[in-house]
Amino acid sequence: RGERDSPRDIDSPFKTSEASTISREASKVRAIKRERARTKKVSEQLARLPMLLCFAYERLQAWQKIDILVHEALETFGPTNSKGIPIFINPESENRWVRLMVRRGVACAFLGQDQFDRGAKYFSLALRVQPRCRQASTGAQIMGFLIAQLLPVN
């Protein structure tokens, strides 16, 4: 007999239990990875939900609901600094915050003259975070135009 076929290797009770332990550990690791992927997917979907609701409310022209919804969504970003801008975890959260601010600015434009200043503020905050954001830039220009139209003519 060679070393490979020794009776000690064939009849060892530890050989099968080691393999099953390794198999159980591997399946636990796979289950943890699947759970993390599922959790990440759910959190991404929850992060997108306010924007999707904004689109629906825009179609319905429910501007007050957009203002309330965005206010609640912005609270999830945590505390803000003295300029009113939160600390972002990653670039995706920054983009999401800017898009929400733009939507809120648009809602303020449709809520009426008394909300124009607030809308201009939201657009300027979005531009502070992302100076090249075309939607925020266009929104700020339009709000400036609307505010200028309200000034009394001399």
C-alpha cells in the first residue's frame, strides 16, 4: 500500500466532518453576501423613491406635496453646515441632494410669488454644491427673471 491509501486516511471520522464544516462556512459566507446585496438594492430603491414621487407629483401638478416630500427626504441627509449643505457620504448622495433641491426650487416657482425667494435659495444651494449643474443654473436664471418681473416699474 502507498501512503495515500493508508487505513488512517480512509477511516478517519474527521475527514467528512471537516468537509461539512467548510461547506457550512462557505454557505454562511454566501448567505451573508446575498443579504448584503439585497440590503444594498433595497437601500438604493428607497433612495430613489423621493425622486420618483417628485416626478409623479409634477405630472399631477401637486407642488405643495413636492415641497413637503423633498423637505422630508432632505432630512435623511443628516445635519447641515452653516451654509445649509450636508456632508455627503458619496457622489451619488450628492447628486441625489442636488436633484431634490432643484425639484424643490421648481415647486416653489409654481407655488406662487411669495415662494420665489425660497426657490431662488434652493437653486443657489444646489449651485454651491455642483456649480456646473445645468438644471440648477437654468432654474436660478428663471427665478431671477420672475423676481425681476415683480419689481415695480419707475
